[in-house]
Amino acid sequence: MKRIAILGSTGSIGTQTLDIVRQHPDRLRVTGLVANRSATELISQAKEFGTKNVALMDEKSAREHLLPGGIQAIIDIATHPEVDLVVIAVAGVIGLEPTLAAINAKKDIALASKEVLVAAGQIVMPLVAENGITLTPIDSEHSALFQCLQGYSNDQIHKLILTASGGPFRGKSGDDLAKVTKAQVLAHPTWTMGGKITVDSATLMNKGLEVIEAHWLFGTSIEEVNVVVHPQSIIHSMVQFKDSSVLAQMGWPDMRLPIQYALLYPERTPNHLKPWNPIETPTLTFEAPDPETFQCLQLAYQAAREGGTMPCALNAANEETANAFLKESIGFLEIADINLKVMQSHTPVEPTLDNIIATDAWARITARELIAK
Ligand SMILES: NC(=O)c1ccc[n+]([C@@H]2O[C@H](COP(=O)([O-])OP(=O)(O)OC[C@H]3O[C@@H](n4cnc5c(N)ncnc54)[C@H](OP(=O)(O)O)[C@@H]3O)[C@@H](O)[C@H]2O)c1
């Protein structure tokens, strides 16, 4: 029996993780649950799964519901002796501190929160190796790469090919994007996800963050991580090996598959998910991304090339701009503009934990000032 704690259990990934637990009651037990403010849903989850250890990040909501609250309560859940694996599925880099604590406590990690690796890959990946734990990716693209790489060492990789659906604005020009609304952004063609990642999918920042995530997970250079637009979202990503052979992982776009793989790795066990049938999607198409229109993808490559704390600054700026767009405080094109301005104002330094925390705070303040203008 694997005992799991889920940070972000009330979100899109969190609730789908619980769905996988429901399908494997003999293999998985939920021993910790964490949300930000959704107390009622958290308590109902705890009742259903018989979970004693629950906490809310938001201290006011925690007090109102007589629950443990704040970052230390979350770290306590992530490092509890009755936890074998921690699912990190909170929206954003707020998951970094509990992730580091869980790794140091020798818990395995199933990682959805890509922002953690974007901001602090230099710290997280060596710590994973030092503690001898397993970190399995939940992001569907990285799960696909991870699956294709089973049995191969990373030095056999020629390049990683991340697939992108292209989001709701594939094929549009910059002019078309100037007036897009929140409702249009939230209407993603293939995936149903939380608000922030849905905005990131529309700007292609999500793909940019994933490029940096892949670079850290698989130890490749940033130039070895390529992006191809594949609107059907059937191929979840591909590895091209040094002998020119390409392996792909395929399936319907359903996050429960990579979640199950991450939770039960390395086993493949039956479930209730619909198996993919090639006859039902006979046409799979591919096209190059449009870097002129979707500048956020280029910003991510640029941040990774500059290195140090630059990806952390970009990530923090983007968390602020994506959330400001959701509150309708800025327009769609301002997301990339403000992200770029924050990067231009930042001089990257060595990515120690202190510098990452300081850069994250500075970039958020800088982005908020630009949002308020
Ligand atoms: N959704 C997907 O299909 C998908 C795919 C790949 C990767 N991911 C990644 O997975 C992560 C979660 O995405 P999501 O779509 O599941 O997000 P979501 O639906 O917005 O859910 C976020 C979860 O995190 C909690 N949370 C938010 N702010 C928090 C804070 N400050 N401290 C502690 N918990 C907090 C929320 O609690 P409340 O309910 O109380 O607000 C909720 O449980 C993101 O990093 C995203 O990039 C998601």
C-alpha cells in the first residue's frame, strides 16, 4: 500500500489524482490533503478517504474552519512519517518549500507544479539524487518523455520533442490577439485545467515553462528541447535518440493516465480509462510554433539561456500577469510585454535558495507595479 499526500487536492490535478486513488483502493491510500481556501471540499475529501492530516495554506480560512494552516502545516503534512509519496499539484512556485522538505525527508515526489522546477531546478534535481528518491513527472508531456526513456540513459537522447496543442489561438495573428477575452482564453480545445495553466496554454508560456522543466528533468541542454504543435493532443511527446529513432507515447488527452503512471510507477495496472483507438483519429498533424505571435515561448528559451535566477524571475512575473489577466486587470498581449519588461530589469545571479526566494519576491513586486500602470 502506497501512502500519498496531495498538495492541491481540490484543484484539477488534485481531484483527478483522487479519482485514480478511487480506482486503486488496494494500492493507494490518502494520508494527507492540502488546499488553499477550499475548506468545504477539503473536509469532504478527508471524510471520503478517511484522511486525518489536512491543512489549508490560507491561515484565515484555516482558523475559520479550525484546521491547521500556513506553510509549516503544509510542510508537516508533506514530511509526515505516514507518507511515502507527495503529489505536488498546487498552482505555482508556492509548492517549492514543501517539495524541498519532502525530498529531504526522503519522500518520493509526483510533480505537477512545473513552476517548482522552472524556478529552482538547479536545487531540486541535485537534492533528488542526493536523497535517492524518485521524482516522477505528472505533466503529460514529461510523463511521455519519462515513459519513452525507460531502459535508456539520458546520454542517448538526441533531442526531446514536446508536443503542444497550440491552445485556443493557434493560427491567429498578433492583431487578432489584442482583444481576446477571458472567456475565449478559458475555452481550451483539448484540456480542462485550472485557470492559471489555461492562460499559460493560450500564451504558449505553458510550453515555455515545460521546455525548462524538461531541461532539468532529463539533463539536456535547452537547445535539445524542441516544440512541435500537434493539435489533436494524441502524441504526448517524443524522444529522438542518437541513432535517429523516435519513440512517442500516445493516448487520449486525459491527465489521469500520467497521474496513475506517476503514482504507481513503474507498474502499469488496469483502470477505467478509455483506451485510444488509432482508427478514431486517423489524422495526426504537426506544425511549427509561431514564435512571433506567441512571444512567451521565446521568453522561456531566452530566460533558460541567460540562466541563474532569470527563469525564476520570468516564472514569478508570469504568475502575476496570468492571474492579473484572469482578474481582467490587463489585456492578453500585456502578459508577454510585462514578462519581458521584468526580465529586462533583472540581472541574474547564482540560483541559491536565498537568491531564488529574493528574485521571486522582487519579480512579483516589479510585475505588480507594471500591471497597476
Ligand atoms: N490541470 C492540468 O491538467 C495540469 C496539467 C499539467 C500540469 N499542471 C500543473 O499542476 C499544477 C496545478 O494545476 P491545476 O490545474 O490543478 O490548478 P488548479 O485547478 O488551480 O488547483 C490548484 C490547487 O492548488 C491549491 N492552491 C492554490 N494556491 C495555493 C497556495 N498558495 N498554497 C497551497 N495550495 C494552493 C488550490 O486550492 P484551493 O482550491 O483552495 O484554491 C487547488 O487545490 C500547476 O502547476 C499546473 O501547471 C496542471
